[in-house]
Amino acid sequence: MVVIRLSRGGSKGRPFFNIVVSDKRERRDGRFIERLGFYNPTAKDNEESIRIAQDRLTYWKGVGAQPSLTVLRLIKQAAAAAPKAA
């Protein structure tokens, strides 16, 4: 099964997460198929805290990839924060 989940990076006390598509059997920080974006929980006011490639996310969900609960929450958060196109 293919999943969309977070892969941890950064250093101790300064977490940084990549949003990746990987096989469920792989380790959390192991091999992945594609990187879709990132999440920085410690971003300052003037820094970007989340970025997701919506076109690739739509593709992977269309072919059956299952997002984790945390990634679902982040997708909703990114959609709410995105500026509305006219």
C-alpha cells in the first residue's frame, strides 16, 4: 500500500518534516517515492510553514495513496491558508 506521510528531518529540538509518498512497509525516514512538500512547525511569522504540491497530491490520491491523519489535517490547514484565486 502506498501512503502519504511525514518524514522527520531537522535537528534535536528543531523539527522539520517532509511530506512524502512512500510504501507503507518502509521506515518513517527511509526510502520514499516522491517528496510532495514540507511542514515546518517552528516557522517564524515571516517564514512559510507549509507547502504542498497540490497537483501531485491530487495525482497520488487519484491512484490510491492513503494520506495519514496528520497529513489530512495539514492539507486542510494549507487549503485554508492559501490565498483564493479570482
